[in-house]
Amino acid sequence: MIKPAACYHFTNKSEKRPIVVLKQIEEIRKFASLNGYEIQDEDIYLDRSLKFMEHPEFDRFLNNSDKYEALFAKDFYHISKNTSRCLHIMQELQDKGIKIYTIENGNFTLEDAPIEKPLQIATYTSRFGEVKEMKEFIPVKNDIFRLFTKKKTMWKVIRQYCDESKTQNNGDQIQLHEIIKNRNKYDLLLVDSINDVHWRTSNFCKLRNALGMDIYSLQDGFLPYREK
């Protein structure tokens, strides 16, 4: 039995884009079919604006989501440009029993954290603001990580990393790239918020793939890493 699914996509208002968008949607439909789902024409939700406030079709999908067993999209970025909001939406859909598949970022699932496993972990904090505030904030956050792992898990903190800057630019995440360089030393990355990796969904996905490891967020839960 073929299972019902929805497709969501957005594009800008350019007249040059329709053919490209149609090809992308057709790729998503084929991808859904390979996974045992069928997307009917009426189950395609397409917004014609890049602005979040101009996505009525996505809101319409959310209102009709009980009709579907899965949502298919090009990538996580199409769910939301903001990482925390993206994960929040996908977790709500997962809680309703709706699976999420993307061509570029694989499928999405939040699972119970492996707190009973003796994992070797790194912790990471990113803080953006005035230097004085950062110097006070980071040691407190590192203490919280150590206390959490000691009281709640069987994990061992190998090293704690932090990036501090007045702005959240990709080039300012020097320590995060140090973790990526040494990723084979760790089983898991512990953060306070998924946004610490990056607040922008597209950048978060690139960094997550570069890390190639499970991520546990004190705020957001356990996000396992799977090869696509």
C-alpha cells in the first residue's frame, strides 16, 4: 500500500525560476516514490517567496498535516531558515507521527540520548557579545556541561571548546572547526542549544555533515547523525 505524503518547496517570484522549480519538485516526488510514498498534485505546497512571513502554503500544510504520513522537501532549510525553529517544527511533526525526508540532508529524527553508554565527548559553546560578558558566561556554561555529564550520563568530557566574538560570522567559529579537525576523537558533541553550532539552518547542516557525529543539546534533545 502506497502511503500519502506531502511535498513542500519555496522559490522567489522570478519568472525565470518555474522550470527549475518544477524539476526540483519532480525529483522530490521520485525520491518519495523510492521510499514507498506517493505525492499527488494537490499535496504539493509551493510558496513563491523567500520571506518567512510570506509562506501561506507552509501554514496550509501544517493545518492539513494530519492527512499525511510523511513530508518531503529538498533540505532542512526549506522547513525554516532558522535552525531552532526548523528543529521545533520537525519535532512537532515527528510527535504527530509524520516522518520527514529530504534529498540533501537525509531524514530527520530526534531520539532518546544514549546516556548509559560510556561515550567520549566534546562540549561546545558559542557566545556573541561584549568581551566582559563572554568571560563570565563561558566558565559557567562549561561547569553546567560537566555537572550534567557527571550526574546524568556515563559520558566522559575529553575537551571543552568555545568560540567568542562580537558577531556570529562563520569565520569566527575557529574552535568549532578545531572539533571538526579532531572529530575522530569524539563520539558525541554536547551543546546547550543547536543554535550554538549555527543559527542558520543551511550553515548548521553543512557543519553537521562536516562534524559527522551525534549532537546532544540540553535544550533541543538528541539529534543522531546518519549518512544520507
